[in-house]
Amino acid sequence: MAVQIAYERDDERDALASPTHGATHRATQTSAWGAVLALTLCVATLIASEFMPLSLLTPIATDLRVTEGQAGQAIAVSGVFALLTSLAISGATRGIDRRRVLLALTVVMMVSGLMVALAPNAAVFMAGRALIGVVIGGFWSMSAATVMRLVPEADVPRALGMLNGGNALATTVAAPLGSFLGQYVGWRGAFFAVVPLALLTFGWLYASLPAMPSERGSGGGTVFRVLRRPQVPAGMAAVTVFFLGQFALYTYVRPFLETVTRVDVSTLSLILLVTGVAGLFGTWLIGLALRTRLYSLLITMPLAMAAIAVALTVLGGSAVAVGLLLAGWGLIATAAPVGWWTWVSKVLPDDAEAGGGLMVAVVQLAIALGATAGGVLYDASGYRSTFAISATALGVSALLAGLAWSTGRRNQVRVTDGGRRLEEVAPVGMPRNHEQRDAA
């Protein structure tokens, strides 16, 4: 099978090299990258909508006549529905063209924005938030598989980096943008701003996405079927503890900066802005690095973040040192998801939707567990315990990534034909030896 695929790719390259096909190929690639940009806009709109309530809780609570704590459940509701959707969407939409599914999710995003902006009571508001969770879970579950079908294999990390760049940008600006818009057009106007962006996204996707017939992958069943693949259990465990460790620390960065580093509000905002900008740079940088390395990055990135967590406990009193360390944290933490989504595309090329669904589920669960565990430790014994558990989890993630790599080496595939070795497929994420060797 590997040799057959290699021959097919050679034939495709020969065809594309001819003058007749050159112009068509370039036009197709332009359209594909247009679709990637449209997906990036969709990501930014989704993430901004998800986190916008953080800066609007007080007016939302006052208008809907609920407590701020109850209004804050808007974040939890979207997270729960994102998790449930990520587990179910691959099976629920089997047989449906993926273009139609993505366009339908964009329509749901518009409906969610209208429901939230026009909500007469808390129940309708929460229902709208549940719908945005459905879109988040559905979109992210399909993102890697969609990108793999739009761009050449070598460009997948770059395209995934663009998507995560939109994620990083929206995460950075969502809260301040919500606060700014809320000041002038009210919280309802701030949420209504999602609707025209969703409409623009729908039009762009409609014009740029090609038909993408559903691929059934390796078979039916739930997304958990991918855990039967040799590298997947260790890889998913590494993802889980990575995000647990990341959010155990980063959720409590603001109180750390206020009580330990003792910065004023303007300095705090500057540090967080620098962290976000570093994250944007990180998503671009890792897109280049992943062209040659995968597992080496998946191992070293959590180790570097663990070292930063330890350094923060030692140098927490210095605003300059903390600012530099958090910039490094943002650079790596925002780039790391690109690495893991690339891992999904490499390990599960024939079942990336199921892998993406499971990835979204474990990430959502890990974020909740990390924030909860970090908060309990922060209240019980201070930031040092929280940062220590973060560093420990990140170290475990590096070990598990190494285990996934070694499992891939042990399960190295060899294609043979009558005693002649035709191709040796190296572990995912490592360079391949394309030379055919004669075993005779």
C-alpha cells in the first residue's frame, strides 16, 4: 500500500509538472489557501465569542437579573457542549459532505450570536452559549482533517499554524475588545458583532471550500476507536497532562502578577499583551520548524515550559524577569497545539476526524482539571504549589511524548514483496529514508 501511494504521488507530480496543468494547479492552491484563511477567520470569531463574557459579566448579570457567578457559567456551558460535540460529530455526520457540515456550523454560529444578543432571559442566553459550544467542538474536531484535504502534506503544519494564530489573536483581544464594545454599544451589541463576522465567514467558506465527501476512515464506532492505534494512547495522555499543566499555571497568572510580582494594572496589561504577541510569533515559527521535526518539539516544548514554571517561583519578584519568562511561555504554549494537531494528521491520516474529536475532548477536560487543581492548590498553599504541579505535569507530558515516539519506532512498518524490501517507513515525525534497498 505504501509503495502504491508513492507511485500515485509520483504520477500526480508528473501531471502537475506539465504546462497544461500548471495554471490549474496554481489556481487550485490559491483557492485552498483562501479556504484556510476563511477557516482562520472562523476560528478567531469563535474564540472571541467564547471568551467575550469574561469582560462583560457585570452588565450581563444586571440585565438578565442573575448573579455574576451564574453569568460566568456561560463559559462552562460552552465548554461542556464543545466536549460533547467533539465526541459525537464524526459519527453523527458520517456520509455528509464536510463542506456542508462546516457551512452548517457557521450558520449555527450566526444563530448563537443572535440568541445571545437578543436573549430576554438567562435560559435563552445559556442556550445560545450552548450552541457556540457545539460550533467550537465541531469545528476543531474537523480542523486537522479539513486542512489535510486542502493543502499539500508539507504545508499542513503551516496551515494549522495559521488557524492557531487566529486562535491566539482572538484569545488576546477577546476580553479587552468585549470591554471596549460593551462601553459604547452595550453587552448585547458586543455579542451581536459576531453575526456579521459569521455571515462574512459563511460567504468566504461557501466561495472557497471545495466539495469534500465524507471519509469513513477505518470504520464506524466512537472516536475512542483510534486508541487502538499503537502511538495514540501515549500521545493523547501527553496532550492531556500538557494542557492540564499549562492551565494549572496560566489561569492564575494575574493574581501571581498582582500579589507576588506586585505590578500595577498598566504593567500587568503590558505583560499579558507581550505574552499574546509572543504566542502569535510562536505559531508562525513552529510552522517552519515542523517541516523537519515533530517529536523532538513535542518533547522539548513541555520541558521548556516546566523550566519556566520553576523559574517563575524563583524570580517572581522581578517584573522584567517575569515579563521575559511569560513571553517565553506564550511563545511555546501557543505554538504547542500546532505541534499536536500536526501529530494527529501524521498518526491518523486516514481517521483524522475521529482523532480530532478525541483531541478536542481531552483538551477541554484537561483545561477544566488543570484550572480546578491549580485553584485548589493556590487557595490552600499558594502559588508555589500551583506552579510545582504545573511543572510536574509538563515534565510528565514530555515523557509520554517520548513514549509515543518510541512506540512508533517499535511499530515501524516495512513493506515487502517476495523477500525484497521496497520501502521502510520511519516513525511519524522523523525523517524518512526513501531509498529502496535490496535485501538480497
